[in-house]
Amino acid sequence: MKLLDKPISLLAIAMLSSLVALPAWAFDLDSDIPIKVNADHARLDDNQGIATYTGDVILTQGETRLDADRVVLFRNAEGLNRIEATGNPAHYRQPTRDGNGETDARATNITWSAQDKQLTFEKDAVIKQNGNVFRGDLIHYDTVQRVVTAQGSPDNGSGSGRVEMVIQPRSTKKGSDGSSQSQ
């Protein structure tokens, strides 16, 4: 049986599409909005192009925000090209494209790669958007193709170890006659 013949597969594809219907879903290096960093401690190695921030680190660009215990910024000749954040958990938030809500993502490790155009959430990764939830041990998001791939972890007895999704039903509106209509 083909993948698209299975209703649950179609539902999963639709949910993933709506879950990641965001702008580039990362820090925008082409933006005129600066990236601001606040932390308890900072170390800049200009020769290596590495800046390390520790202690209640907050990275912001406009309304995009990353909170972590430790953040490392990597620069090359073209500028900032990689962000690695670790926390218990690290927390990433960005408004949705339509402005109705926000994407809220958490994981022990969050990595953004400009070269790969990819966000990676590792270890206990959870992404929430408008009541929908996507959970896995490793979640990759291709910011250009807008494709999410995820994998679970080995079952260690504390959970199924599998990728999990919670998909909210479509909202309903009351018609002028008081009846409910699906959206």
C-alpha cells in the first residue's frame, strides 16, 4: 500500500506542514535587525571566530529568542554561520508567519547552521505551535525546503522512545443559525 493511501500518513504530513509554517524559522542574517546577546560570562576568540557565552544566555533578533545555559557563536569570512545552544533545556521561540501564536521549541541541544540552512533539536526535543505538539529525540528542520525529519530514541523504560505528535482538530465556528461548521 502506498504511503499516501494511508489516512494517518496524510494527517501526519498535514500536521507537519502546519507545524512548521513559519518564516525561515531561524535567525535571519540578511536582516537589518541585529542579534543581541546577554549572558553572565563571555569569551571571544577572534582568531578562531568563536564567541562563547555562559550563564543565563539570551539571544534575540526582533521577536525571535533563544534562551540557554551556554551558547557558542561561530563566525567565518561571511559572518555568523553557526549557533550551538545547550541548556536544561535550551528554549527557542519565534512568532508564527501569520502572527497568530508562536512556535515554542525546547531541547537539550539546539543548533542552527547557516550553511546547511537547518535547525536541529537534540535530546528530549519538543516543538509546540497553536496546540499542536511534535516530540522526538532528534528533530531536524530544513529552513529552505521546510521539511521536518525526526527520530525517536531507544526505549529505555521511561517512555516509548518513539516520535510523537498531537494534532489539534480543526476549529469550528457557529453559523448564523447556531449550528457548528468545520473550518
